[in-house]
Amino acid sequence: MNVFVARQPIFDRKMQVYAYELLYRTEDGINDPEKDGDIKTGEVIFNSLVCMGLDQMISGRKAFINFTKDTIARDLPRLFSNNDLVVELLEDIVPDDDFIEQCQALKNSGYTLALDDFVSDYPYENMVDMVHIIKVDFALTTPEERLNIIQKYSGQQVQFLAEKVETKEEYEVALSMGFEYFQGYFFSRPVLVSGNDVKVFNATLSLVIKELNQSEPSYDRLEEIIKKDFSITFKLLKLVNSAAFYSRNRITSVKHALTMLGFKEIRKIFSLMLVRDLGKHQPDELIRMSLIRGYMSEILLKKSKYKSRASEAFLLGLFSCIDIILNKTMEDAVVDLPLEVDIIQALLGEKNVFSDILTIVKFYERGNWVDSQLLVEQFDFEFKEVLDAYMTALKWVVEVENSL
């Protein structure tokens, strides 16, 4: 039986991922409002802990999970470490003395509590006094109501999370008002990195240098190392297309780019990168998302009649957010990338086989599995194969991060 959980990142004011909200979804990608809330919470807990692995789902961050009155009474939050969980209390809960006591016990045990979908006329002040985070839904409140909430409770030991932030303007307003955390579709393509450089894993560079210093370095081993790092892959392709190394050939894989340069030039380039990027921080959520997209796209295309171009699908997914990463238009971001025309077209939003694969991946990210179904059938995939591809890609990225 297939099981499903959607996850959505929650960012702090430094645009670092603070947590992931783990959300109930059916196989059709819907929330199913008719289903009992206790069952939804139970399925998210079981699927995350048992079927998928919490470590893979949250990558060392916290997990926001909705809890009902009954699941609090059954002490289900304690299935998680207090370091891993934010207990999200649903807005429709009417707290009685037992519920207040149970929540206080969780707080005393070190669990973080959050109130969901908070509105300015929320009637239970004793709950506000107890929680650490208030989530304000931007789709359900007016600007005046949000300001009232901030002004009323800012003097208390509570932080504010803006959810359903859909535009850059809403994010900037929330930031100026004093919100500490941010969540919404705007952040599925977040503006996390400004300027025209991309951060590098120093450990990846070290592994490249180590391989290049072997008596018989291998292009295959170098490719295996390099394709795990978004920044190095991007810079490698830019270099191959630069005036110094320019070729009319379109690059189809990382190995292709390496063989065009040759070991002598590779040694010079990566020694320079190691010195230049010394001390940079680890990549952020947008880079992580790009790696997942790349590996997932490659896995899926390998299952299709287009499997001979699977390595190009990796580059497609990897560079699918390059416009946001470089703070440029997509047209300007890809102009110097020596990719095949149909890959470039897919990145620019033109419909073809590659854009269809990327669309499947994006739909899956958002838990929008209904709209992806026709595309999945077009490639003769079973839907479980898409789920498996995502989980394999997620596991691969977690292993990459843990090894660096």
C-alpha cells in the first residue's frame, strides 16, 4: 500500500530552514476535509516515523505536525523527541482543563507548541499564554488584523509565523511587521541568494582534489563527486562554455564536461575554487530542492523510452531554480549554459518531454498529485514510481549532506 506525506519548508528571518510542516495528503494529493482529524494526524505520524523515516523527512530540522484534542489526550506527541517536534494545535480546539493540563505537561517537557490559523478574536487567552509560536494565516486575515495581533501579543514570550505567504510583497510586509518565521507558496521558489555567485561545498572540492591527485584519476569517480554539488556543476558548465574552453558541443552530462576540459585544466580550476570558496557556508533549502529535483528527474527519465538522456534530466532539475539563485531572469541565467536546445526550452517553460518531467516533479513537491496524473500516465509510470523516485532522491540528498 502506498502512503503519502507532503512537506513544506518554514523559513526564519535569515532565510534558513527552521522546520518542515508535515501535511496529510491522499494518493490524489488532496487534504480530504471529510476525513477525521485524528486519523489524519495518526497517518502523518505513522508514515513519517515508520514508512518514510523522520530523519529523511526533516533533515535535522523540526517537524510541525497538526494535533487534535484527542491525539494530545493520547500523548502522541511524545512519540517524537522534543528536539524534533513542534506541536501544532488546531484552531478549532475548545480547550478544557484537561487539555490545558496536557499541553502544559508537554511544554514542561521541552516541546514547542504552536497555535494554527490564529485570528484577532481568538477567545482562549490561556492558550496564548502557553504557546511559543502563533501562526497567522495571510489568506484568512486582513493587514489590519495582522497588525492588531502583533501589537496585542508582541510583549509576550511568543513568536509569530506568517503562513500562506504567496507574494514577495506579502513576505516583505511580514518581515517589517516582526514575523519570525515564514511559510507559503512564495517560498517554494524563495529568493534566498542574491548576487551572481553560488555557494560551494568545501568538502566536495576537497574530494575532487583528492581524486585528481590519484595516480590514475577517474572521470567516472569525479562525476559521482561533482554531480552532488549544485554550485560546482553550474560553474563547470559555465567554464566549458567560456572563451577559454569554448566548444560548439552541447553538454549532456557532468562527465562530458570533464572530458572536454581534461585533467590538467580540471586541476587548475578546482584548486582555484578551493581557495576562493574557503569558509563559505553550506547550501540552503533552494540548493537542496534543486538537487532533489535533478536526481528525481534523472530517476524518472531512466524509466521511460527517453532513458538515454537521463543524465540531461539531472541537469534540467538541478538548474530549474537557477533564475532565483542568481537573482536573474531565466533567460539571462541560462544564456551561457551549454545545454541542448530542448533542455533550455524546458527551463524557459516551453512544453516538451523535459518540461513534462519537471512538471511532474514540481507537482509532487506541492502535493498536487491530481494534476500530475495525466503526465505520469503519458510516461507509462506507476504513481508509486514517482513516490519512490522522490524518496530515493531525498535519501540521496540527505546522504550527500551528511557526508560533507
